Amino acid sequence: MSPIPSLREMLLYLRNNGARRSAAKFVARYLAGRQRWNMTCEDLTRHLGAPLPAGGYELRFARPADLALMDAFARRMAPEILRAWYGPDYFFFLALKDGRPVAYRCLSRRLHPGVAGFVRLRRHQLFMVDEFTVPALRRRGLSRRLAIAMTPALVARGYREVLGVHRLDNDDTVAAVRAKGLEWLGVVARFRLPWRVWFAFDPSPR
């Protein structure tokens, strides 16, 4: 069974997604219903050797001292989640401007809880947990800079691909995936009844 999020996580999700979507997600995940996600694959090796645009940002893995400076992420992610990303199964990378974090990209050896048990990561794959840029600095290529900057360290550890799952109705994410040229693998569906959970996969191209 998927772990139940903390009260703070639930309130953040409610604030960012509204009552209707939040209630629908809760019912489908824990009671009965269907959830669907687009699945994508990012080839990390295409970032190797790519020029890193200038821009006055510091790009590096997160350090413990950075946690106290992540107030810009408070509307997106609960502090306990950001703290968990310092764990050994995560690769938490930051962009900083004037010493303060303004964007992040987090990858993991762990899968999205909604598809864990159905999708399995291979040894050379990571999962896209989340990426975020503060609204004032969006559309300036920061997510691409993060990807280019962190890739050499990941490839050196044997990772070559990043799997992602994205809600079908998340138009911003769908547009971002298209802009990045990621490979669409298909649609994963999770079905739940009180006594049973099962999955289906549709590899049809978008």
C-alpha cells in the first residue's frame, strides 16, 4: 500500500491542486479508482559535453546548510521531504543565485509509490522525483542547466537513463516534456479496489 503522506504534505497538495483534484487522488489511491500517468525516458548521455550557458548561477549538489535557505520552495514541497532528499537513494541538485537556492532537480533510485511494484528500475536507470524553478526565474533554461551540470557525476556512477511519470492532465509538464524531447514510453494505469490493486500499460505513441 502507498504510504499515507503527512498532514503538511496533504495541505500543500490541496493548496496547489484544489479540493476536487486532491479528493479524487485520495479516493483513487487509497479506496477505489484509477490513476494514469505518462511514462517518459530521458537519455542522460545526450547532456555529456553540452555547453553550459552562462548566467551567474551556482550549480551543485545540495549541502546540509542549504536546507535552512530553501524557503523559496516552501509552497512546492514540505521541509521533511526536502530533508529526505539528502538520503543515500537521492541525487538532489541545486541552482543558487546570490547564495540562495532558486531551482532544484531531484533524481532517485526509488520509484514513484504509485507505480512501485509494477515498474522496475534497471541498474542504469534513475527516477525523476521532481524539478522546480521559482516562478520569477522560469523560462530561462534553468532546468536544462541543472541536467547538464549534474549528468557527469551520474554517468560516472553508471546511470544513463531517467524514467519519469507525469499526470495526463498536467499540461505544463506535458509541454516541458515535449520541449526537452524526452521519449514517450506509454501510459501506466493503476486500478484499485479495497481488496486489490492491479496495473496496465499502453505503449501506444502519443
